[in-house]
Amino acid sequence: MISASSSSASSSRKKKMKQAESKWRTAAQERIYRRRLLEALRATASGAGPRAVKEAADSALALTARGQSQWSRAILLGRCRPRRKLLLKAGGKVRRGRRRPRPAAPVPVAAAAPAPAGKKVRDRLRVLGRLVPGCRQLSAPNLLEEAADYVAALEMQVKAMRALADALSAASLNAAAAGEAESNVV
Amino acid sequence: MEKEGFWGLQWQSSGAKLPPELNSGSAASDQLPQCFLNLNWKQPMAHDADFESALSSLVSSPCSNPPASADGNGIGELIGRLGGICNSNDISPSSRYRSADASCYSTLLNSPPKLNLSVMDHRQQGRGGPPMPVNRVPGPHIGPFSAEPGFEDGAARLSCFAGRSSGSFAGQFGFLEPGNLSQASRSQSPKGGFGSCVGVGQSRSERPAHLEMEMRSKIGGSSTPEATELGNGPEESSLSDRMTADASTLRAITDNNSGKWKTAAKRKGREAPLSSSATNPPANMTEEENSDAKRCKPADRNGGAKNAAVKPKTEQNGDPAHREGKDNDHKPPESPKDYIHVRARRGQATDAHSLAERVRREKISKRMKFLQDLVPGCNKVTGKAVMLDEIINYVQSLQRQVEFLSMKLATLNPQMDVSMENLLPKDMYQSRGLMPQPVYPAEIGTVLSYAHQPQTVALQSIVTSSLEAQFSLNSLQSSLQQSQSMQHATTDAYTDAPSQLGGLWEDDLQSVAQTGFGQNHEPT
């Protein structure tokens, strides 16, 4: 009998994987995120620029993830250093010294998978690692899992932001129209 | 685990008043339903081994019940007791019932073949008592249904409980002649939930012996994943799916188990989940995993982890796992439980390296498949490289969209405060007809973003409250309760996520995020 030394935690990861999609797709999560997004947007100084808005949106997204995924912890950590302890307590998997300048040279992903290791596959995995925040040095299966979570989260973010933008623009249009009507009446 | 915590809190919040002994009585069990069961056996039980001893003690205890078939009453009272302990506070008949019949669950193990208890007799005997407390046992999910007294509902709930518990607690409870129950309850089942339970109960009508084994194993195993399932805001359909899967599993097991409990169980048990896992929600698989793993533990037969090894493969190939099942029979038992054991398939290398590689490769390919479902348009693509290409493109496009939308929102930002004030009086008509979607702040307040039918009262109250500095969870929760379009699953998920475990976490995180938003002050 041969045993692979994966702990039984991998079964929980499987569960997590299956639930990742459903977790992000629920209306409840979307509601939570919209609430946070609105709060975040209000908190940003007006006229701060699109980058601040994007950061706010990403932070709200990471918040909604509750620090359970690698990318969310990376985003939140990136924003704010002194709170690292909090996130450590919550996520428990944050590695110290992530802010150290990483070697720019293409470091092979940890525990490189020989099977998916065609050269192309490895390159693409690296690119994917760069795309997902905080997942550069992740092994292939973890990276794929984080990517799945991240994709689902991004989809929700886009949906929410689009709805917000539409609502705001429509509201402003109405306001403008109402203003005009009033001025016409007057 | 968080999910267990969720589940436990849900128990409390849903108003099901578990006796305080529940937590103290369970020695080392970590799952709520497990401890609940342990309690009922009158002994704190840490593991299934203890459970067996408790069972045997119960067997030996004399049954003092007069009525018709002692078997039927024994088991029925068992259930009644189970539920009674659960709902001691709520239902008076339960106490009456419990006092009437002290402890006569003797026949549980004595006569497994005689599982055709006439629950009818038992039911007639203890009118509203046994069935009603029973309903609490399955958990908060059935909680709302417990409010109605009456024999019919009790019977329906009993069948539901039987149906559910045969998946969770024991085949033994399922045996409760669900056939009989379902007959009675079919005519009376008031709610859809009961209907599903009844349907499941019907599926279990034939149940041979050896359910004691099932009970021992299943109680520990399936109750756990069921707890987590409940904690995740279950829906009845998914539960019934799971239960049917369990039914098929158990039936397959018991059908083939006439003497070869050891081997046949594993093989058939694995085959059943194989067939059913394809059709059932993925959460089912973990349940099977746990149940299979637990089934091996108390029995102390082949290493329980052997089954766990097969589980990673169950959803992929039916045949190789089947073959693995056969191989399993010949392998020696014993293995540390926290390892995933891999069987060499036919015609494949068996050295350690290749097996480990294969496990990793399968993990990776599983994740890739998951990603494939996530990313649209990836179905036609084959090959890891091209698929990864698609995924990368998709992620990049999503990120670009986020940037673009953030630019748009930045231009709209100064108008946000102004729009808020204007939105208040106008949201009512706006959300009705003018706007394609309900107004955004109203969306936040109510849950009706998908319903397109906001209720004005809720809207007003919510919008006014939402315009304040902070959204209060209470208002949101009240809106949640008011809105009809939301399933309780999402409600549960919503109340779970922010309010229960993550209260402190949320506040801290929010402060973290706010500091990142460029504000100068740091709220603590």
C-alpha cells in the first residue's frame, strides 16, 4: 500500500473547490459586496481618480472573500501593513516577507508538476500566477484553485460595479432631467 | 471548523433549544449532530467504538413496553427519545411521551431483521409525542416545520426524519418502515419538504438486516457532513438528492452484505457513490467520503483511508475504481488515517513515485476542469496549454473591465452623494417602471435586486437607513425576512456570513480596508 502524503485536508480543499463557484455566485455574497463597495466608494476622497476607485473596489472584494483565499489576503496585506496580524489570525497562511523584492528571474513554480510541465504549460502557469495577486510562487494545483476563486470573484465584481455605475448614471440623469423640468417650470 | 461553528450557531439562532447537556455530554465529538446522538445513548461517546458499547448496553436493557410489537415500539421510542431530548423545551407532549416510556430501545440490535416494525402501532400509542420531537432531530432545517402540532404532521415529520436519518443516523431509523409512514404521511404531508422526505422514505422501504453496522458507521460519518451541509444553508432538493444517494448507497451495501460485510460493503459502497455522484451535487461526494471513511473506522477492517483513496477517483472513472475495489479486498488493513491512499490501477506502475505523481496530476486536472466550467468558452478547447491561454485571456479581460468601470465610477463619484438624496423619493417609481433595474441603494437594502418587485415599505425603511453612515445588519436582516423572493438558503448564508462567526473579523477587516482607502484616521 502506497500512500501519498497529502493530509486529509485535501478533502476539505476539494469541498472548498466545489463550493468556490457557488459561494461567489450567491446573491447573498453579491449583496455583501455591494454594501462594502458602496461604503468603500464613499470613503474615498471624491476626485481621487480611477485608481483609487479600483483599489477600493478590490479591497472590498478581498474583504468579502474574508481572507480565505491567497489572493484576497495578498490584496489586503498590500493595502495595509500594520494589520498583518489580523489577517494572519484569520487566514493563517500568510507568508512573511512577501514584500521583499522577488527575484525577477523566472523562478519555477514550487513543486513543479512534471506532468503539466510542457514548457508552454509552465510558462502559462507562471503568467497566470502573475495575474492573480499574490500567487506568483504557488504550486500548480493551488494556483489553479486560487485562479478559479479569483475568476469567480472578478465576475461578481464586474457585475456589481456595472450595476452601480448604471444606477448612478441613471439617477444622475433623472436628477438632471428633474432639474431641467423645474427650471423650465420656473 | 467554521462550518461546524456555523451549524452550531444556527441551531441556537433558529430557536431550537438544545439542552445544555448537549455540549457537555459529548466527550470528544466535534460535530453537533454527533454529540446529539451520543447524548441519546445515555453515555457520552467520543467515538464509534464507545457508541457500540452503548448500543450493546441498550440492547441488554429490558424493554418494558406493553404494546403490540416490542420492536416497533423500541425503535419508535428511540426516535421519540432522540427528538425528545432535542426539543425538551418546546413540546409538552414529548415530555409526556418520554415519561411514559422509559427506556426500551432494546430491540435495536436484537432484531435487525424484524425491521418491519409497525410504526403504526407505535404511532397510535404515543399520539403526538414521538413524531413531534422527532422533527427536531434533523436539524434547524426542519425547524420551521415543527410548529404544527398534530398527529398527521408528526407522522409526516417522522417519515421525514426517518428518511433523513437513514442517510444520516442509521439505516436503522430509516427502516422505520418508511413504507408505512409514507402511506400515512403521503396523504397529509403539508409541505414540499415533507414530500421530498416522504419520497426518500419510500425509497428505503426494503431494508434488510445489518443495519446495526450501518448505524454505527453512518451515525458518525454522515451526520457530520450533513451538519456541514445544514450549516451551509441547505435546500430541500439538495437534501433529498443526498438522501437518495445515501439510500442507494445503503441499499446497495445492505443488499450485497448478507454475510460479507467486510468486502462487499466496500465494493458496493464505492460503486453506489460512483453512480450517484455523477448525478448528485458535489457536496454529496464528501459525504460519501466521510461515511465510507467512518464506516471503516469502527469496524477496524481494511484501513479506512483506503476508501478515502478511492474518493478522489470516484468522480472520474467508474471502472478503475471498481477494479480498485477488488484490489482493496486483498490488501491488508491498517494505515494512518490522515493519508490518502492510492491504489494502483490495472496495468499501471505501482512504485511510489508514479503513484504520487498520478495523485498530483489528477488533482491538477480536476482543478483544470473546474476552471474550464468557470471560464466561458473553454469547453471546446482541449489541452492544458490552450485552456490556460483562454483562462489568462479571460482574467485579463475581467481585470480590464474592472479598470474601465472604476474609471466610470470615478467620474460619477461626485454625483454620488447628490444622487443619494434624489434617489430617496424617487426610488419607488423608479424601481417600478422607469429603470431597468431597481435603484442601487435600494438593492443594497432590500434583497430584491433579482425580484424586480420591491415592496415600498421595505424600500423606504431600508433606503432611509441605508443613507446613514453605516448599514446596520438589523435592517438588512429585516428586509431579508420581508422579501419573499429569497430562499432561506441565501438568507441563511447571509446571516451566517456577516453576523455569526465573522462579527469581530468583519469589523477588523473593515477598518483595515478603510485605512487602505486613503483616509487619515484609523478607526479601531
